[in-house]
Amino acid sequence: QRQTGQQINFSEALQYEVDIRAKENLIRLATLKEEIRNINLSVGDKETGKEISGIEQFHGPGGRFDIETYKRTLEQIGKTVTEFETDIRDDISQNLLKETITGGLKSSGSFAEILYRYYMESRTISFLTLDESDLEKPLALPDDVELQKFYSSDPNPFKTKEVKELTYISLTPEMLLNSIEIESEEILSAYNSRISEFVVPELRSVERLAFKDTDTAKKAAASLRLNELSFDDIISTRGLTSQDVGLGFMSKKDFSLNEADVIFGLEANVPSEVIDTTLGPAIYRVVDISLENTTSLLEATASLTYDIKTQKAKLKILNLMGRLEDLLASGATLEEVSEQTDATLLTVDFGDISAQGISKDPEFRSVVQGLSSEDYPSLTETADGSVFAVRLDSITPPRVPSLSEVKESVTEAWKLARLKESLTELALIIKRQIDDGKEFGDLNFSNPTETTIRRSSNSQNISPEFSFKAFELDLNETDFILEGENLKLIQLKKINIPTVEDDAAKIIISQINEQTLTELRADVFDYYYNSLKTSFGLKLDQSAITAVHQQLR
């Protein structure tokens, strides 16, 4: 929900691989618990109490730990005191174990400086953009002989796909909607049970940069205020991405009162000042805002009606599956099953991009992929509650069409190939002139563009290939790249090496050191954990997992 800004159903959760991550988390927890038990590592009441009393959500009006607030908060999240304190002990024990394994690791300052210079290096380049209008003569259209020769040299890009001619029956919830009636009380009940969908608080997509101490955080905030660095600069030079610092869409209740007041008072893309959090000092940035939204019962009636009818249709299909399966098992053809039930009979040329309806369903495509003409149709259920049975009637294999069938496409491909050849020849001539001492401005072309690009910056106007070429060149070297119907001739004019001595650079280098050490410790501990997991030989009960999945569908 935090990634998408909306609730997801069980099928969508599987697509996002939430189940895989949940299983991995459970395995990790069980493995580390067993290792902690084996080495007799324990946490006393004093340390546990200290950790709990420091949690802000358990503080009373006076700003200190309050036992009643503590119990009330645990009741709201559905945990007993014993369960919560056991979780806290486990967390502290795991942190102690991690510190024991990785606490002695140190980072190299020179690596951080090298990484900083690499990311922050910029290059001043001059480039010409050439297209067909810069050629001495416009490209002439090919005659039939030349076009046939071009086509015969490589016809594979124009080969048709294999097409399977299929007959199938399907029964979908959509087909049954008009036959299903519902009461107004059902709509009201559904509205109340899903009220969180219709009364949505303001959500903000938030990024958080955490710091090891307040001084480092304040120096970074000062650099942001003075425009010495941007928020994205700090992210990239620490070796992070937006995904690493992104928290997703969050509501006010997801933060402490202090954090919420600041974050929900920010304008989009404006960094906050330093905020003290339970995870240490941090700077936040709001990258997207979803305003509070309320949908009335009247406004929601149409969608609720559809959802309720769809659910009832799925149940109806579920009840009809037995009869459909019995008919198929008795030897009835798809045509006969269609005549005796509500299932619809259709034919489709599978492979045709115009295929519609259930023939575009992933489950349908999976069944068809392994289908042979000897297979008898059997009933298959899809994720949306539909059912189908399919028969393979014939296969039209791939073929190379005649030139007359694809002449327009072949002509376009020929033109692009000849344009690239002609632009490359022109670029080589210009490159030789530049290598002999001429400047772009001495040549009879449009004025060259001069710009400075940095390795760590992204621009919609500069392609990754262009940037890669610019940072591949030696000083004053000239080279070119092809981009679609254009060619860019690039000359490197200056290499700008960043200093590591100013305050802004020192802040980022310190953050890189911190991030590198954090990642090193995480990697080492992951190796340790994987070794434990292998030695313990944990196994999952797949039948139990499948049963749980069935209950959640």
C-alpha cells in the first residue's frame, strides 16, 4: 500500500512477491533465534525496559514513559505486553549478534574519496547533431531490385509469428452480471466495511535521509539551504537510489507528532530541516502529494454494485464448475458444453495481437503454450474467477512473407539503414577534419552546442549512451553515436575534477564512508546468516502455505 498509495488484494500481493518476502523474513527470524539460543545470548529486563521506555509512542503528556499509554497502545495494535517485550528482546538480541559479527569492520576513507570524485566529475563537451538534411544529397528511394536484395539479406525481422487456431469455452463473472440482483442493504454494508477506501486521508510520498549524528545532518542541511548540494546529490554520492531512501506513500499517523507536523507542512521537493527521530537525525523530502479524498455512498454505489455482483458471479461460477467438469469428463465437445450451459463458445487465432477477453489472460496463455492437438479440453480457473477450456484445432507455422506483403516495412528499414550508413560516412569525414586541427565552428554546419554534464546527473535531453560516450573520451578526442535517425558528433573540451577539500565534499565523503560501512556490515552479516540457514536445514511446509493461500483468496 505504501508503494502504490492504495490497498491491494491477495492476487496483487502475490504479483508483488509479498509472500516470498514474508517467508524469507520468517526464515531469517527463526534462524537467528536458533543461533541466539545456541550461543546462550540473552537480554535482561533492564536493557529491555530501557529500550521500551525510549519509544516515543509510549510517552505520556509529560514526555516520559507512561505505563497506561504503553498498555493502551499495545492493545490498539493487538499485542499483549508479554508478546511485545518478547519481540523487543529478540530485536535487541539480534542487534547484539550483528554487532558481535560485524562490529570490528572499518571503512576505507580513500574509497569514499574515489567514489566521490567519480560521481561528481563533470565534463565540458561540444557536439553537433546531424540528420538527413545535412547530407549532400537526400536519400533516393530504392528500386525493386535493390529492395529485394536488402530484404533477402535478412528477412527474419519480418517473419510472421506462429499462430494457433483455437476453440474454447469460457464463463466469466462479467457474463453473469446482468442476471444478478442485489439489495441496497448490501451496498451500505459493503461501504461501511470498506470505509478506509472511500475516506482516504492525505498521503505523501516521502524520502528520508538518515544521518549517524546531528552535526553531520546539520552540515548537510546547511549545504542544502545554500544550494551547494541538492537532495539528489546527497543520495547519489552516498551510493543510494531513490528506492533506497523512499518510504512510499505515508499518512500522518505513520509518523510521530513532530515528524508529521514538519513533513505535512512541506512543499513538494523542498527538503526539511533536521528532524530528530527514533532512528536518529534525518532530513525528509516530499516527492508527491495525494490530497485527502472522501467518496460518498452515492458516489460509490456504482462501483460497489459492480464489486458485489462480481463477487456473487464468482460464487455462481464456482458452483457451476462441477457440472462443467462432469460434461467434459463424459466426453462432451466444447460445442455441446456451450449449448447445455451458460459458457460462451469462441474461436481465436492465438498469436494475433487483436485477441480479446480471456484469451489475453496469463493463465490462458500458459495453458495454450503447452497445448497439443492430442490434449482433451479440461477446465481451468483464472485469478479473476473465470473458467475456460480450450482445444487446439490447428497450427500455422512461422513463415517469411513475400516482399509484396511487407514492402512498406522493408522500405522503412532500408531507409533507416542507408541513413545510418550515410551519416556515419559524413561523421568520419568531419572527425578527420577535427583531428587535423579544425573546430566545429569552422565547418559548414549549424552551430555546435556546448554543455557541461555530470556523471551523477540525469537529464531528459541527454541519453545514457550520449553520457557514456562523453565520459569515455580522452581530452580533445572526438567520436560519435547514432540515435535513431540522428547522429551526434561529440568532442571532449574539458575534464572537471571535483575537489574533496570543501565542506560540502567532506560531508558527502563522510556519508559515503558511513553508507559503505553499513552495506559492508550488512553483506557480512548476510553471509553469516546464509551459512547458518544452510547448516540448520530449515524446511517449509508447502501444504500448510498452500492452505493459507486458499483461505486468503
